[in-house]
Amino acid sequence: MAKKDKDLDAETQALLEWCAEVEALLVAAGATPREAQEHIEEQAEWYTDQFYDGLTPEEAAKAALND
């Protein structure tokens, strides 16, 4: 899980924690931790949209794996 940072607002912290959950799911599906992190970084805008659209980390990971 992402380390809590007092400089981050609650919404940003929630997004980072959500992404950490997605990352763990991608790793569980077979990606290396580095691959999962790089994928999320490269697709940051898409993942941010999924977060704000209300998808669960499980739904976002499944959508990413099906692409």
C-alpha cells in the first residue's frame, strides 16, 4: 500500500491506494511488479478515469487484462 503523505489531499491518497490495489491484482495475474507499475504509469490517465468513474480495482484490472 502507498505510504500516507501529509502533503497529499485525501482524494489523491485514495487514488494512489486504489492504484496500488490494481497493481497487486496485475501481479497476481502474472505481471512482474515492475511490469505492473510501468503499465499503470504509462496508462495513468486511463486508470485515473477508471477511478473517477467508480470502477473497483478488480474491475479496472480485469479491463486492463482484457485489452
